[in-house]
Amino acid sequence: MGWSLGYLPIKEPELLDAYLLSLGKAVYLASCFEHKCRYVLRIAKLVDFGEENDRREPDAFTTFAQGLTDRMLGPTLRELGLQSLVTPEYARRLDDAREARNWIAHEAGAMTDLHGISAKMLAEQTVELGKQLDILVAGDNLISRWVYEIEDKEAAPREIQQRYPALVRNWVFA
């Protein structure tokens, strides 16, 4: 069938609804991760600009601001990886999270026509969603820490960093 929704009954409607609810929550987290990465890159660029330019030149900042563009996540992370605060380990964690984000956003919901989805298929997809979510959360936890430290100008609380993976898993799969 060419249509995503058809006239044939869904085999496991409750399981499918539960999976799609979890997937929707994971997509929310994936989108937030991407936006936080863009935010941190913008702040890093702003700091670099302030260190490299004469602040009394009004046109310099206008030119800088016009050059700030939102890119896709891959180029954003490559550029963020050039910043001094991003160690090779951090860059790898963020790139792994990007890959997980891409799977969640583009592959996790593309199983087959709804009427063809079995309980076994949903169980397998749920396991894979959990694996990809864990990878995403590792990168999201890092970038969230940086956002907190940028905005609050203090070290991020260790408790939330430690509890975050379990909080996310519980929320997504509740």
C-alpha cells in the first residue's frame, strides 16, 4: 500500500500507540539537542568575535551578526569541534549523539505500513530506540551542562548530570 494510513486494521494498536508516544518524546529531546548545539556555537562565536575585534567599530558587529546562520547539526558540530572547550572526547560524544538524533528523527518511525507492524517488530524497535536514546542523552547531557554554565555562570549541578539519563529514560518509556 502506498499510503501510510490505510483501511486495514492495525494489529497491535495499544503497543503501536505506546511506541509512537515514546518516539515523539525522543524526537522532542533530539530537537532540543540540536537547538542547544546551535546556541552554544553562537555563544562561542560571539566570544571569539569579542576577543578578535575592536568593539568600537559598529559595522563589525553588524557584519558578524549577519553571518550567524543556523546550519544543519553536522556542520554545527564540526564548527563547534574547532572551539577550544571541545576536547576530542567531547566532539566524539556530540557526533555520536548527532547520529543517534538522526536515527530517532529519520528512521525510528519508518517501519512499514501501520497494519503490518507486529508486536515483535515493535519490541525490536523499542530496544533500538532505547539504545539510540542513551547515545543521544550522553551528548545532550554534555551540551545541556554547557548551556547551564553559560546562562547561570556557575558549574552545573552534578546531581542533574548524574540523574539525567535515568530521568530521560523514565519519561520517554513511562
